[in-house]
Amino acid sequence: MHFEIPRKELLNPLKMVVSVVEQRQTMPILGNVLVSVADNVLSLTATDAEVEISCRLPLETRLGTDDDGATTIPARKFFDICRSLSEQQPIQITTENDRVLIRSGRSRFTLSTLPAADFPVSSENPNMLSLNLPQSVLRELIAQTSFCAAVADVRYYLNGLLFDLMPSKLSVVATDGHRLALATREYQLPEQPLQVIIPRKAVLELSRTLDNVDDEVKITLDQTHIRFEISDQLTLTSKLIDGRFPDYYGVLPHNPDKIVVATCDVLKQALARVAILSNEKYKGVRLNIKAGMLALSARNPEQEEAEEELEIEYDGESFEIGFNVNYLTDALNAIPTEKVELCFSDPNSSCLVKPQDSDQQKYVVMPMRL
């Protein structure tokens, strides 16, 4: 195998695929990136056996069929070498037996390789379900929900995003057991309803690669894998989490009778100020809600206190309730509208946070004792 490519064209795609490689590997070849050349196209693929990213780059310099081939190169070393090279000089890569030679200007590096045939590449299931979504919509759905997903929870099905595909809409859901995020968009989707859970790592990698554009992402999925063809050059494939996601619809407060309407930015700023003196471990803040007024307060073990009042739209009976201030703030940060609704059934039940006059986003935050 032999090819030549400008450094600036290689570096970003290489950085993208190498990001999926874990520092500690169960198999040595998982620490390598698969590099292959065929029909004047360079392909870079990396995987951790759960998530796979593949980039394809057209090569400007015409190659002969003798230059085609494939090998695997130590991912981090390959990236660090390419990053350190001069931008003015192209990078030349040549394989020699079980070695790869990297040249650029007066620089020369030789790395050991492993056979491309041993690299675990995901295969496509011909029976996969297929749908298309604009990049901007998929990016938005992930941004509006992923912060609520659990991190390394023993309930493994919480460590990811639920994609709930129904005939007329797509719902994306995340929960860590203390809060829940739901974002919904109306779409004509396959008639057969399907729920799949995408691992947290795949979601993070996907959010890095999506742009705020209307170009469509082709999504193909079955019961075990999901593939995102983000462009002709970039594909992300991930195993799905095998588990049953909680009944998120049953968690949503239905017909809450206490509706508080507040200005989103004003409420966020007030919560940020009060949070300064909250308990560092529990981050609790008390909401005292009465007609036309919301009083926020926090206290820490040093008996220091913070209090703040702001005007709200509310004409019901007075009540008090406590929350983790970070959970409330995270939900408010994801809401783009000027006004936000805080919906309650009683002082001991969860709070539903949503944009005013919209049901596309819903956040449920469990109360805490203060």
C-alpha cells in the first residue's frame, strides 16, 4: 500500500476516528486504526468493539492498483506523528511487510502494524430498518436530552439514549433515575414501532460529528446495531444496549393543576446566585411558591443562607418544594423559549419543566427533602 495526502486533509478525519479508541484495550488490534486504499479512496476506521467510526477521503494523487492495500497502524502514535508534522509538506505512507513508513519533508517514522484481516469491522444487516433525519434535528434532539443519561449506572439500560420510533413521531428519552428528559419531533417513520437504546459513548461521538445543517443523516438499525451515515465520507456504527428502558410515559406528570410561568433567563440567573450557598454535596434549593411570587432559598452546613425573589405568573395556593439546583438549571439551559412552565401536582410530587405553549420538550425532576 502506498499513498500521499496533504496533512490538513488527513488530520481532522484521523482525529475523528481516533477519538473512539480507548487507552486500555482488551485486544491489541483495538488500539490500531484500519487504513485502506482502494479505487483512489482512503478509508480510516477505528473501533472499541462497541462503537465504530469510519471516514473516507478521495485521494488527489492518482494511484495504480499496485498501490491499493490495507493495514492497521497504532492509532494514537499515528495521530500524534501526523499532528506534529509541518502543514507545508504532504504525508507519504508506505507499507513494507509488517511495518509502515511515514514520510513528510525530512521527517521519517517507522511503526509496527497488525494484519488488516484481524480488524473487527461491523457488517451490514440487509434487513435493517431505515430512516432519514436532518443533521440539525438529530443534533438538537441529542442536545436536549443526553445530559440526563446516567453515567456508569449498574442499571446499564440507563447509560444511553432511548430512541422510540412510532409511526408518526420520534421520541428521544434519557433518565438517570432522578430526572428525565423527553424530546419529540413529528415524522413519518416506519409503521412498525421500535425502541432502541444507544450507548452513551456513541451519543457523545455522534454529537461531535453532527453539524447544524439540513443535510440528512441516513439511519439504519436493527435489534442489535444502529448506523448513522452522516455524509458520503463519514459513518458511525454502534452496538445497541440490550435491555428494557423504563416506562417513561408513566413517569410524566399528567394533568398537573399548579402551573408556574417564569422568564427562563431570570429564573436561571436567580438559581445560579442562590446555588452559591447551597450544600456542596446535595445542591438543594427551596422553592416557596405563592401568588405572583417565587422565593428561592438555600442553606449550607455553615448556616450561611441565600434568598432571592422573582415575579411569576401563578394564582394558586402557596406551597414549598425542594430540588437539586443543578437538575433544574440543566433543564432550563436546554429550553430555547423566553418563558418556561413549572408544572406541579402537589408539594411531594415531581416537577414537569417545559417551554411555554410547546410539548416538544419535557423534563421531569424529582423533589428532594431539605
